[in-house]
Amino acid sequence: MGGFEIGEKIDAVAAYGRFPGLRLHLREDGQLDGNIIVDENGTRHLLDTHKSFDWRIRNYIVGTNEICMETPGEIARAREQTLEALRELFGKADGKSPFDIVGHWGSDLTDAQVLRLRDWLHSLKHRTQAGQRRLSNEYLRPQAV
């Protein structure tokens, strides 16, 4: 579990120049890796077999201000609390799994939900560092305006 703010939106040609380690390629074990789908000429990479190439080359997001669960304690705490947090955030008390709540393609969030989720993630890291064990879902409840 983690998140980031959108720092900027760029196209695939710009991404190719800025992030060489994310260019599409085959690893030594034969697995496809990378998500920059153009080659050095800016044309479709031979390994890219997905549809909607023209749309996808315009939509690369560069993140900033990331919040990542990195330590074993943070990861364990996030695993413990994610299902309940998502139920609270999306108002789906009967959700049996994160997939059940947000679906395969994710879910749209309102600005207020984004801020609540970000606050919860910050709280989760802070509480893990402080050694606290209780759920920090008060950040997920809708705030009175």
C-alpha cells in the first residue's frame, strides 16, 4: 500500500529519455519488463502487444511526494488494516477483499477521499514508527464541512 502525488504528465518519448531503466525489454529469465513502450526512434516497441498504443504513449505520470510502506513493520501493519480502511473509505462495509471493494481496474476517488487516504497512510507510517497497534481509521471517516 502506498501512494504518490502527480508531479507531471509526460509522453512516452520524454519518459524514454528520462527513465532508461523503465524501457520495455526482456529480462535474462525471459520475462517482459518495463513500461515505456517506444523505442529509440519514438515508434512502437516490437515487444509491445497491447491495444490502444496511441492513447498510452500520451499518458505517463511522474509521481512526487510518495508515501510507501517500506519496513517490515509498516508492511505488516498495512496488511492488517487495508481491508478495514478500504471498507471505511468507500463505504462498503460488506467488502470481503480489496478486489471486492475497488475492482480490477481500481476506483475513482473524490478529492476528499484522496486526502483522507493520504492522511491515513501518513498516520499508518507514524503509528508504526511509534509502535502503536490500534487502527488509525479516524482519518478515513468523512469530515464535516
